[in-house]
Amino acid sequence: FFKQKTAYEIPKRDWSSDVCSSDLLAAWGIRESVIAASVLTLVEIGGVVLVIAVAWPDAADIAQRLAAVPSLDSNACNGIFFGALLAFYAFIGFEDMVNVAEEVKAVERTLPRAIILTLLITTVLYLTLASVSVLAVSPVELAASEAPMALIFARGSGWSPLIIVVISLLALLNGALIQIIMASRVLYGLSTRQWLHPALAKVHPRTQTPLVATSMITAIILALALWFPLEPLAQATSVITLTIFAVVNLALWQIKRRAPRVAGIIAFPKWVPMIGFGVSVAFIVAAAVQLAR
């Protein structure tokens, strides 16, 4: 079960149409994009809750089913560790939140609360889903399945897993939308600082969105969608995100050495970014060792 699986099962299909749809939403406007992303996120959460609800085992069966769960030996821990490396892809959203901070009202108060609340909610949902999954279906079946969430849903409800497939496509659309918004703002910011071509900083007068930057990011994502499998892309994205997190934590530690406290900013001890740096580097090294084998 802890092999490299995505949260939702993405059908083996050309998902370039989802990228194009996301581009149109991102170009429409930041308010419209955020509303669409919020609705799609609620649908995704609803899908996870639905799977948990239909797979929730009867209280009398829990002890018996727990006996079928394998012990945490070295092989199991190794699988969990590398499964967590791929699952880190899910945390890319926290980086996305920071990249659009300039478009948030009362960002000093709103963004930290949003990050902490999101982290708590996703942790509870993921842990509950993982626990219910291994109780509802044997780990051997889950590991062998090409669509474990669809299997869990069908086994628990007796219905067709089509609804899970639909939600997975909406999740893919939402992911592409968020990445296009985030990456286009990064190009826009670099361009305004004259580190990239000035055309990337042009903003449409009506939508107030950087259309050139948005189109460029869409083209890059579309090329990746057409020519590379989803799982290697998720792996590469996880490693890149971990690298960014490591560098950012190290930079934050250096900043906190120069200015331990800044007025109006929530201050955490210096050891917090160092732990983040150490954990990120450990995952990167583990990924490199795995690829070298």
C-alpha cells in the first residue's frame, strides 16, 4: 500500500485538456481562479471523506483486521519513508500559498493561520484515510491494485467507482490551476525586478493577470503533460519542492540571526527552520540513494 501511489487515481489518459482548462481559469482573474480552486478543493475533500465514510470498518471487526496489518519491520519502514517522499508532492500547496501572498488581505494575520489550519486538516484527513484503507482492504490487495482508492470505495459501498474517477479528474484540474497561478506570479515577480524579459511583467488591463507569463507556464506544463508519465513528474516535483524548502529554511535561519524579531511578524525560534532544513535535506539524500540503486 505504501508504494508510490497518488492520493487519487488518475486515469491513464491524455490530461492536456485539463491543463488548457486551468490556463483559461488562471487568465480569467485571481478572484475567479481562487473561487474555482476553492470549490474544486471542497470537492476533493468531499471525495476523501466519502471514501473514509464507506470504508469505515465496524467496531467489532477492527481488532481482527488490525491483526492482518504487517508489523513495522525494516522493509515496511523503508516503504513508508519513500512513500512519504512521493506524498510530499501534496505539500507543494504551502509553497503556492506563499507565492500569492501579495494578493492576500491582511497577509500577516491571514496567511500563517491559513497554513496552520490547512496543515492540521490535511494531516487528520490523510492519517484517517490511510488507517481506514488498511483496515478495509488488505495491504497486499492495496499494493497490487492500480486504483486503490477506487477499490476501497467499491468494496465499501458496492457502487461503481466512477465518482472517484470524476473527482480525480477535478483534482488534477485543480492542481494544474494552482501551479499555473503560482508559477506565473513567480515569473511576473522576477520580471518586475528586471531578472527576466519585461514582457512577462505585462498585466492585462481588465483581468489584472500576467497573460504572457500565464501562457508560458501553461505551455511548459502542457509539454510535461504530453511527454512524461504522471508518477515520475510527481517524484521530480517532490524533490524540487524539498530543495526549495531546504534553501528557504536555511535562508530564514540566516535572516533570524540578523534580525531575531521584526515588529508585526510572528517570530519562531531559530531551531525551527534548522529542523525544517535538516528534514528536507534528509529526504533529498534518501531520494538520491534510492535513484542510485
